[in-house]
Amino acid sequence: MKNYIVIKCGGSILDKLPPSFYNMIVDLQESTCWQPVIVHGGGPLISELLEKHEVKTTFMSGMRVTTPEVLEVVEMVLSGSINKRIVSSLQRAGGNGFGFSGIDGGLFTTELMEDRSLGLVGKVTDVDVKWIEMIASQGSIPVISPVGGNKKGDTYNINGDVAAAAVAAALKGELCYISDINGIYIEENGQTKVIHEMTNVEAEAFIKNEDITGGMIPKVRSALDGLRAGVSRVGIVNGMCSSSLSDFLKGKVAGTKIIVDREGSRVG
């Protein structure tokens, strides 16, 4: 039986990913070990379109404040343009992608975040994995847009990192965030370096000390949520390096691996 690997592709890197990245995803699909599932973002294109339509957008702790006007653009970009672009890239690599959103088939059950100042931003309370399993059983790669709804038909914007962690936890799989950097950078003793392994305690301390800021905050916190919910392993790797994801899955040093607490943390 294959293991699920949930691959979160951030919007900032989608236009930069080389064809070799999608070739690697297709190779994983064709292997006997891994079933890839892609969850994507689309932040830069959303911001570009909002600016074009003169719709104001702001962020809080790396998450987009979503008004009804913003949500309309978010859903159009994520479930339309970005989702189908990834499916097409997989097809060019010889694979078969199947694109859908968290609304379709009730894949995601969502509710508003506790912080209502974020507007129409939801959190995933349940993932109906039968849809993912059905698509995978047909030899396709699920490509999921992080838009969800509730039983009343309300639609919510979901942070892609948060959605990916929820999917990985529901599938009892592994989780890897694809970025355009080599991992999480921290300044220690006047030098900036990649932290190749980080515990939950260290991560919270780095956030508190503002060593981790902006969009990396929801990424790291969602990774920790995923670990607590049963995700076996979480990594943040550079998608511009064609071997980074496969190296991570092989247990080699690649990017930043986030794990549960252990003795001897670097920070308190």
C-alpha cells in the first residue's frame, strides 16, 4: 500500500517551478511507495488581481484578511486559474492530475476562525478522504484548492498551509511544504543559517522572538498542528532543486524538518 505525501505548493513559487519538479511528482505517483496529493496557494496572483480591481487587501500574522469582495477573487484564482495550471503541468510531465476544491463533494468541512478580524477565513474541521482515495485509486494525482464551505453553503478562504496540514493528518501521511528557499533561516551568533531540524518548542520560541515572521508563521504553526494530529513527518524544502523532495522522503538532509519536542533544544 502506498504512503500519502501531501505536497503544499505556495503561490510565490508556482511560476518558478521547473518542469523537473512536475516530472518528479509523476515519478512518485508511478512508484510503488508514494501517492502524491498537491494542495496549492496562489497569493501573488490573488494580490495582483485584487490590485487590478482596486480591492483593498491586508494581512495579519501572514494570513489574508478576507472580505466578501476579496473572497470572490480568491475563489476565482485558486479554484480556477491556479488549480488548472497545476493540472496542465502534471499532464505535460506525463501524469494525470485531477483538480478540485475543498467545496467540491464536501471535501472540507470548515468553520470560521476564532479570530473574526480575519473575515471570511475558515479552518478545516474535517476532511472527507474518500474523494482523495477514489481519485488516487484511478491513477490520478489530486490537486486541491484551499477553499472550503459549511453545511449552510457559506464559503471560506483557507490558508493553504493550514489546509495541507489538515489533509495530511486525515490521510495519516507525510507533509512537505515546497518553497523557493532552502528551509527556515535563523540568525545565530551573528550568522544566518538554515535550521535543518527544529522542534515544536524551538519553533514557538523562534516565532515569539520574531526570528520566524510573516508568511512563515502559519506554515510552521500548521506543521506543528499536523504533527499533533498524527502527521508522521513535516518538511520545508526548496522546489527549485529537483532532488529536494525525494531527498526529504529518503530521510536525507533537505531543507528544514520539523519534529516533536526532544531534550536539548537550542532555545527555551
